[in-house]
Amino acid sequence: MITHLRGKLIEKNQSYLIIDCHGVGYHIHISSYTYSSLLEKEGKDICVHTYLLIKENQHVLYGFFDKKERKIFSYLISVNGIGPSSAIMLLSSLTPYEIEKSISKEDIKMFNQVKGIGTKTAQRIIIELKDKIIQDPKKGKNVKILENTSYFIKKEALSALRVLGFSSQEYQKVLDDILDENPEFSVENLIKESLKKIVKS
């Protein structure tokens, strides 16, 4: 099992990336979540967590920005009727944290927003994965880490907005609202989303 790859990001788009590891190029399927997390990383050294799916005639490598996304992917493909393509589609439409939250709260409507995921499929995901999500021993720890990380991400974003000429006090609530909805956002994603809201206002 290949658990991660570290190397230079040679090429990427919203469905795959290519990493050069000591002269060997690896083609890795990714979600939009991972793609957005690797913005401006082309040509730089990165590390992606991976999942190797072995089919009859080929080995397919999937890559993830963090271990949380990989865990949710492995959970999803264990559900009857959910293949890797559907799992990647889910992770491209919802963040790993939104999927986990939707399963815990049995939020079928959230899953219905994803193309190709009907009510029966959403119910199956919730029924088959709810116990795994609730019993995850690291879940509470991850929440605390996420809260601490969000604080520093917000601090960096506020600093960047000040450099751009925006009042940090005026837009603190904008950042808080964005992080409440997207707790996994990187600094870059938070800044971009906040600028969109600031321009609209």
C-alpha cells in the first residue's frame, strides 16, 4: 500500500495531478477539495496522502490533501453502490468535515445537493457510516486541533487583508462566518472567499 508521495508537483487540474518523485511521474486522481488546497503549489515540493485501488487490469492512485479526506474516501467506497468516482464527486462537492457532519446529523438534503446522489443513496451512506463516524476515537481530538488551527488561519488572513488596505475589525465577522461554514479552509482559500464577499458587499 502506498500511503503517501512526496515530490515536485509537475501538473495539476481539478481531476488529477502529476508528482515527480526522484524522476518517476505519478498520475494521481484528486478531488476539487485537494485541488483548491494545492493552489499556487505547481513546481514546488508537496506531500499528498494516497489510496491505491487495485482493479483487475490496473492500479489507480488517489491523492488527498490530508488524512481526514483519505479516511472519508475509504469510508465512502465501503458503502454499497458507492465507487471511487462517486466518492471523489462527493469530496469535490462537500468538504470532508461537511460529509462527516451530514452523516452525524442524518442530513439527507446535504447529500442530495451532489449530482448523482439521490435520497436512497444518501440514506445508505448515513446508515452504513454513522457508527464509524460517531465511534471514531480521534474525532474529538481533531475538532480541538481544527479550532486551534482556525484561530491562526484567521489571524494570518486578517493580516493579509490589512496589507490589502481593508479594515481588520470591519471584516472579522466575515472571516468568522466563512470559517464556520468551511472550517478546513487554508489561509489562501479564506482570503479568496473573504475578498469575494467583501467585493459583493
